[in-house]
Amino acid sequence: MELRKKVILDVDTGSDDAVALLLAILSGKLDILGVTVTWGNRCVEDCVANTLQVVELVDAGIPVYQGCPAAMVRELTPGRVANNPVNRISIVEDGVEYSIHPAKMPIPDAVGKPEPIHACTFLIDAVKKADSKVTLIPVGPATNIGMAFRMDPSIAENIEEVVFMGGAVNMGNATAVAEANFFHDPEAVKIVLDSGVKVRIVPLNATHSAMLTLEDADELIGLGTRAGKLAGDMVKTRAAASLRMGSTDGKAEPIHDALAVAWVLDEAVMLDARRQKCDIDISGGAADGQLIVDQRRGNDESSNTVVAYKADKDRFFAMLKEALARGPKI
């Protein structure tokens, strides 16, 4: 029997995190040691509540750990946030809020509670005690991961790789050049990049190459499962909000975080991935939070970082459908 890859997902559950969680859980191919939750799309308390809702929706029984409520140091610099106002996730029209990341998942409230220990403490203990190397999948701000590396750098010895959803090359969404996850806590990202562990990065370039359409959403809903319906509903929720905020035409949406999980499950889901040296801007200026990729060499074998540029949308969607067809029926 093939051993399942040991993973820890680090999320800030809004819409695409929910789909990422469902894909990871229902794929049946991952040994999920736990889910750690950070701030990001919403406050950390809301993100925890949403995470618990998703885990219980598919009767997963996976422990959830509440983590950091704010960036490591970013907000300590006066005026830094004001220099680069964060992109909106919601808009209100006629008294109705349209949000890319709803404050609450449109599914039953969770019964369970988060575990009593802090996410960073769990991360360190779980990685060090695991009998094989652990893959970390941070799909929100990297605060919990960066803090765990700061608390105990030796965890790097038992980490297989870190697979980020974050960053962008020659594009952005939080600013003209920065993606939201990396923008929210660039110091935490830099700590991981500088640690020497193997890192794979799923930036906006890749996620925008594999957007799901409204027709895809209907297919997911048509699977007749709780997971399929939630995933389809989230695509439609994102599309409706994006249309009103003018960020897309409302016909297709990138489901960013789920693509990072898909890459862990199947490396062939990426059609263009390059081993390139990376850094991140932490200056607080106009490029604050920008992923810096050395493009002078197409592939650099001395680099510990791999950047994805293009995904196979059909393969990605097929993976989603196969996984989300499992689990409890509606």
C-alpha cells in the first residue's frame, strides 16, 4: 500500500480555502496531521469557525488549531499599511454585502471547537515527532509558518517541502505587484524562503491560468454531494462579488488555494514550473510584499524554490470532481 504524504494545511478559510480543504480531505491521498488557522481573509476567529464548518461538513474529524491573529511585524511600522491599501474583498450594494470571502460559510454551524494548544506549538511538535518528513501547505498569510520557524528553526530538518499559495510575477491583487497572502506578512514568507527548505510557490500566474467557470460550478453542484455543492456555491459567490468590484467579468474565478493542494497531489497539474531563486520585498515601499523572482536563468538547480506559471485546467478540474464526488451526499 502506498504511504500517504503527511501534510499540515495552514489556512485562513474563506472561499478558496474551503475548496482546498475539501480537495485535501476527500482525495484520500493525504495524511492530514492537522489544520492550522491564521488571520487573513477575515479575523482569525472567523477563519477558525469557517474551517471547523468545512471539516465537519464532510465528517473528517481532523483537529483544527487557532493561530496568529496578526502579521509578525508588518503593522508595527507607522504608515506602512497606509502606503499600500489592501484590496477589498467585499462590496455593499443596496444593503447587501457581496464578498469573495464570506464571514461565515453557508453550511451548518460547527459543533466542535479548536484544539486547546496554539497552532505554532502544534506545528513544531507535529513536525518534530512525525516518523517521516512533513509537507506544509500554507494558503493564507504565512504568519503561523514563519513564527514556527522562528520559534524552532530545527523543524526544517523534518520538513519535506513548503507549498505556498502566494505571490505573483509581473501582476498583483493586493497592490499592482503584490499578491494578498504574501503582502499580508512578507517577513514570514522571507523567513521560510531563507531557511533553505524546499519551497514550491503557486502564484497568481498559475491560478489565473486554471479558473473555474460558472458552468464548472454547476457541474460541481450537480455531483450531489455536500462538498460539491459548497465548492460550486463558493465559485459562484466569488464570481458575483468580483463582478461587482470590477475585478473579473463574473464568468470565471481563480480558486487559488485548491490549486496548491492539487500540485501536492499531482505534480503533472502544472504545465510550466521553473526552479528559480526567489526573495520578497519587505521594504514597506511601493513594492512591499512583492515576490522577487530571478528571471536571468530559466532553471537554476542551485535554487531551493520552484515557481509555477501555468496549470492544466482540465486536469485540475478533473481532480476536483473526482474528490468532491466522494463524501456525504446532500
